[in-house]
Amino acid sequence: MSTDSKINFALEVKSAKFPIGVETIYNPVSKLFIFFIFIFIISCTPVNNSSNSSLITKYPNKIEEKKEKKELPKKNANEKKLTTIPQDNIFNEMDILLPEFLDKNISKNILNSFELSIYKKEISNIQLNINKYYNLEELEKLLNDKATSGKVFIGTFDSESTKLIKKYCNKEILLFSFTVDINLSGECVYLINFFPKDDLESIFNYFPDGSKIALLYPENFYGFHINKIIDEVASNSKSIIVARASYKEDLSDAREAIKQLGKYELRKKELERQKEILKNKNDEISKKALKKIEKFETAGNVDFTHLILPDYSIRLLEIAPLLPFYDIDPQKVQFVGTGVWDDRAFFTEPTLQGAIFSGIEAIYRDEFFSDYTYVYKERPLRTATIPYDLVGVLSYLVNENYSIQETSNFLNGEKIKFDGIDGKFFFLNNVISRELNILEIQNGSVKKLN
């Protein structure tokens, strides 16, 4: 799997009708408790590489005082059934599907996140079994054995595996997939990831009316996807895209792309033309004007008010300083990023001071990162928050004895919003969607603007 695919890999309910946060609220625990959990995980619930092993088999006695829990609201027994087709309720024993070609670090982070979530939220009504497969034939055999009405599967990261599982939707199963191919959503397939459309919608909703937008993107999976979806998002806003350019991943043509975007050569020629005119004049005003523009590289301003830079890693730190060098001035043009900017490494770059990007303040996930690091002795991947939040949703579905059809109606039909580590989220047409803030980079940190 490519690096870009891995990067794109990406609960208290605020609805008064479904306050499920009483079961899934993210509470602080003492470091001593985390330590005992760590010992228990190692000694009692090992996660091995067998094709079918249990993630959670039993639970330790809590050593801290338990929090008081409110009773969950139950379904009205007299309410009209959502479907007349007899169906089994969702099984509380669910299966995680992990392909062997997946980076082992990603697999480990996913399993650790599921495990930590179950312990932290004190969830005892679901069990997660681990299944690994080497190819589609093995996956199909697994599905033939396990795809029965009410079964929930979690996993798959590629389109082909997800397509295969989708063929089993008539078995009344449910799949929460990490694939980024939105075309595969629907029927029994729900997509859980970080989707760039959420970033773009948040950004365009924040732009002042009449903003003129430019896009400068890398020629990779992420960049091409941004370029593909940005026109639809822009058309639903009060801003307009006036320029765009792309550059190769190795940055070999980055300078030319920036020049093209900012019409550098045309503006430079215009400046030279103005200099020649002023040189032929002897009045004091012309002499002062000539002296003033002698320090400029180009004449006039660029055509856009905002520049979207959907890049990350060392490339962003190399691209950003090139922009003012070719007269795209961050004092006059607002530099804008997406969720991939959510990395402290970018917050001290001088040319990104005052730049904005879509995301959620780190304070909301600091405790998760701290607990994860303490237990597993390493910092989690940024995407580890996805399975952590999913556990709360799954627990609620089991607690309410929902069928597959009732689950679909609940997730898609009620506009239910969950409060997760990465902000409020909900499902729209079987795809997870997040409400993001706009963050501004300021001297090594970020500040929420909305």
C-alpha cells in the first residue's frame, strides 16, 4: 500500500433523543489504572497473528471508583417497526478484517485503539475477533463461514476487498470499511475515514463572500483527489476558483508551477515596462516612483485572495518558502491547508504564520494520545482515533438491540451527531462526515477561529 493511501486510510451523542454518551464518554483515568490494564492485556488477552483470535475475552476488576451511569434511553416497544422483514439483531460478537499486505504498524495501531477504547469506556457488551487474510480467496472463504444475518465486520482498506464484501449485503450483514473509495458506500457498507471533502467544505464555508481561490496541489493520490472534488464544493459556496496548478512529488517542477499560478513572468515583464517609462521621465514624482519600484520583483498583485495548499511532509516545508520568493505574498494572500497540516512540525514555518487550515484542536485528543503512549510505549498514528470512536457507536447499537435495517435508519435517517475525538461526526449516505473548525497557525501553535 502506498504512503498516500496510508495517509488517507483517515461519544457522547449530542442529540437529546439519543444521549448515548453515558456509556461511551471519554473519562480520565489514573496512570496506575492504565498500568494495570497494560499488564492485563499482555497476560490475559494477547493479540496474535492467527486467522481468528479474540481481541477482548474478559475484563479486569476496576481498581478506581466507577463513575455513575445514567440509564440509556430504550426503543419504544410500541413504536412502528422500521421494516416488516424478520431480521436478527446485530451480533455482539464482531469481526475485524485485516489484510496481510497492510503495514504492520497500521494493523497494530488499529487493534490497540480498539482495545484501549473498550477498556476506557468500560464496554462489556461487545467482543471483537481478529481475522487476517492474504488474498481475496481467503477473504471469500471467511465470509462464506461468517456472513450471517446480524453479523458486523470492521476493516478492509482497499477497493477490491470492500467490493467483495458488498456482494454479501443480501446476507443482512454490516461492514464498517476504512477504504477511501466513496463510490463503494451504500447498502450494508459504511465508510469510516478522514475524507478531504469535510476539510474543503469547512474551508469554503469560512471564506468571506466573493473570495477568489487558487489551488496548488501535488501530483499524488491526495492532491488529485482534492482537485477532483474541489469544484463541486466551490460551486456550493460564495467563492470562486480563479487559478490552479500542480507539481510533481519530487518538486522538480515546483518553481515553474508557482510561477504559472502567480503569473510571475507576465507581472515581471509589466514591472520592467513601468521602469522603462519612468526612466524616460525627469520629474521628481517619476523619479520617486522609479526608486520605489526598483525593489519589487513584479508589478501588481496576484488574481487570488486565498491559496489552498493540500500538501504535507517535508514537501510543504519546501513549497511554502518558495511562494513569497516568487511574489505570492502571505501578507496579501491567505495560505490555506487541509487536515494534513495538523502537525506541529509545520507550526513554526515562518511563511505559514497566519495561515489557516481545517481541523480540531489537539486538546480534544491529547488524553487519548497520552494514554495510548503510556500503555503501548509508542505514540499512535494520527488515524488511530477512528477505531477508538467507532467502538462507542457499536456498543450503542448492540445495547439497543438494533437490526441491520434499524441501524441504517438510525445512522442515516435521524441526523444523529456523535461527539468524537476528532470533532462531531455523523453519517451521510453511509459515509462518515465531520464538523471541523478553522485553525490559525500562530508562533508554533494554533488558535481556533470559529
